[in-house]
Amino acid sequence: MTDMLTEPRHVHSAAPASRSAARWSVAGGVVAGPLFLAAGLAQGVARDGFDFTRNAISQLALGETGWIQTASFLLTGALLVAGAAGLRRALLGGRGATWGPVLVGVFGLSFWVAAAFPADPGAGFPAGTPEEAAISGHGAVHMAAGMIGYLALCAAFVVLARPLAARGLRGWAVASRVVPVAVLTGFMASAVSVLAFTAGAGLGLLWLSAVTARLADAPAER
């Protein structure tokens, strides 16, 4: 009889813990993008020879203080993977609850690959580097990881447009289908302007933060 009376207490105590874990997971997905961009901007301003119009944030992983950017890649990847898990809980098994979080998780994993395989030097960074530099094996893997990761992110936005629309957030749903076009345009313009590439990548990170926060706060599907 005593066991029967105490059992519900364990059930009720587990529920708040589960909700708390879900909130922390979602928070990881919300802060990942802004944190990564803030760290990149701060380093870019502080590092000698770095020029946002000529150098990609990934190149900050090179040189003596490159470990800071490498740590940023690792932390961002961890936050995004956690955010993907939180997003899955927030979608409550509704539309996009499977592929949306999976694609966000792939995006997060791409940051870990980028940390393990740094970008190549070039365009005068680190200081003293020739303008033109040959593409190395690790540099090629780094670029491939970024391409796959951002393609997964763009696909995630299209998938997540469905739960946004189902929650009555039709403006958000439309934007979530348009943002991938802007992101990919920035990537395609990278041959002409590195700044366009950075802007496209940054837009993707910030929109993911916004969408994750909105889906976590929005009521269930109608």
C-alpha cells in the first residue's frame, strides 16, 4: 500500500525534470548561432591581418590563437545538436518532427568536422600568407563539411515551414522558405565577395535561432 501511494510522486517529479531538460536543449539551439557569430566578430576585429571582406571566419582557427575558433566550432556544434533534440520535443511528434531535427543535427555535426579539419590559409591570413594558397586535403574536407551542413540547414528550414504554418505562423513559414534562397545566394556569390558568403552563413545561423525559439514558444498545431 505504501509503495502504491509513493509511486505517483516519482512520476510527477520526473515530469518537471524532463521539461527542464527540454528547455535547456532548446536554449542550446537558440544561442548557438548568435554566440558563434559574436565570437567570430570579436576575433576578426582583434586578429592582425584579418579582413572580413577577404577572409572567412573559419580561417580564424589558424595561427597561435586559432584554438579559440576551434573551441567555438566545437561548442556551437554541441549546442546545435542539443538544440535539435530540444526541437524534436517542441514539435511533439507533429509535422516536421523527424526530419527537421535530423537536418539541424547534421548541421551541428558539420561544425565538429570543421573543427577537426581546419580551413586553408589564404588572402593574406594569417599575416604573411600569400594571396593564393593551394587547397589541402583538410581544407577540402572543411569546405565539404560546410557545404553539406548548410544544405542540410536550408532543407531544415523548408521542413520546419510546415509546423510553423500549422501553428498559424504563416508569415514565419513563408520566410522559412525564402531564407534558404538568400543563404544559398550568399554561398554562390562567395567567389566574388567573401563578405556575401559570411552574410549568407550568418543569416542561416540567426534564422535557425529565431525559428527554434518561435517553435518552442508557439502553441501546438491546430
